[in-house]
Amino acid sequence: MKKKLSLLLMVAFMTLLSAQSFAWGSSKTDASNYPKKPMTFISPGGAGGGWDTTIRTVAKVLKDTKLVKVAMPITNRPGGGGGVALSYLQGQAGNEKMLTVYSPPLLLINLNGSSKYGYKNVTPVARLITDYAAFVVKKGSKYTSIKQVMDALKKDPKSIKIGGQSAAGSMDHIQFLMIAKAAGVKDIKKIDYISFQGGEGPAQLLGGHIDLYSTGLGDVSALLQSGDLVGLAQTSDKRAGTGKLAEIPTCVESGIDATFFNWRGLFGAPDMPEYARKYWEDTLAKMVETPEWNEAVVKNGWSKSWANSEEFGTFLEKTNEEYKSILTDIGMLK
């Protein structure tokens, strides 16, 4: 009986050891061969917007430079100023095959109460670029300078309809309010802001349904270069971009002492495996040094602002505190 029991215990132990060894071996195999299957790249916004442009550009450059050989299809999950995609990612914890792009709304939608999730609910991989806000009107608009816009708002804060892609209380809204406050506009809470999260904002502007569109400089570069839209101001500390983008004056040049930097970076799902995070951090570090990436940065009026995962995490924590102060100033902190 004792011999039989000992034999059973030995078999059980060997089975457990074999299973554990298989698990370890699988993990090592996954890490060494990663990525083996197509990735899913998620844009939290509509087609043609800043997030969409950024992640599609990343996928294209990675493919063109052969830094990544698996497929990288883009899936758009717009809504809630990025909150819809952020909620979706919470059900993908530990997923190694998923990357998304975010910018200030990742922090703002949590701080303003639009989402219970924030930057701590995703895995920072790398910060890539800085874009700048641009305030644009359609060709032939009666407004030819940002000063005219601010003067009109000082007389009547509801005299101009402002549009943007982000939700109210998030980036496109906040960046305009920050500049308006710096310009001396009172009652900035009364300014009419309309959110177009499906990416139809430029069409609404061209159709005369809004007076001014608050966006990212790179988001409307093609329409600015074609002359369909006219840039009244950009929020860089110095002029960014080339061609007609570089002709747009900064807010500082226009007599408004304020800037706004729209950082953008890539994130994995919550609890992304370390080997996957490290692979993408290293691969993106190589990507940002390629001529193809440099060309895309110039074309879109971006600035390179690389930060690795650890640096990005520290930056997010610090920036979150800064945004708290901004939202407190305008009464939107929840």
C-alpha cells in the first residue's frame, strides 16, 4: 500500500513538474518569437483625426522600414473622447497583441469625470511626438486673426461656435479655453463648444455649421495646405511645420502669452506582458531614428519628443497633476 501511494505521489509530482516546465517553455517561446501573429492597432478616435493619423503613420513606417513583419491592421473605436476604447481595453488585460495611441484626453477624461479609467489603466510603451493645437476657420471667414475671435468673445462669449473632435472638458475644448483665458476672455464657461468625435469636424466647419475648429496642427495639414482651411493661430512656442503650416502665427506672436503641447504616445493593454512591452519600446526607438519617420514628422507639423516607457510613466504622473490645476481653474475638475 505504501509503495502504491509513493508511486502515485511520484507520478503526480512528475506531472506537475512537466506541466510547469511546459508553461515556462511556452513563455520563453512566446518571448523569443514575439510577435508571431498580427497585431491590433487601435485608434480611439474617428478616421482622419489626430490619433488615427498617428497610429496609421506608425504602422506604415514600421512596415515600410521592415522593422515589423506581422500585419498591423487599424481598428477605430471612437467615442467618449477616447473613453470607449479605454473601456474596451479593460477587458483585454494581459493582451500582448494590442497597441493604442493616446494624448492628453487619456488624463483629462478621467479628471473631468467622463471616464473612471485613466493612464494607470493602460501600459505606457513610449511617447513619440508633440503636436500643437491649431485654431482654423474656413476660407473666406470674416475672422482673419485669433485676436478678432477673442475680441468677439470678450463682447459676447456665445457669439462664436467652436468645434472640436474631443469631448467637452477634454483636449480640443480645454486647449481653446486655456488660450481664451490667457487672452482675457471672461465667462469662458459660456463659450459654445460642439464635439464632433466621428471626425466630421472639418466638414462641419466648411459647411458653415461652426465658426472655428479647435484641433491639432497635423490633423488638418492637408486642408491647410490646400487652402480650404485657414489657420489663425498655433500653440507652439515657435512656428511648426512647413509650407502653409509654417505661415500660421503662434498665439504668442498674436499677443496671447500661452502655449499648449499635445503629446502623443503608444500604450498597451493593462498588464501587457513585459516581453511585449520591451519589444515595442525597443522597436519604436529604432523607428523614430528612420528617415521615413523624420519625413512623416515634418509633413504633419509634429515635433519628435521620444520618451521610453519609464520616462513616459513619470511624465504622465507629472502632467496629470498639471492638468488638475488647469481643470480647477476653469471649474471642470471632478
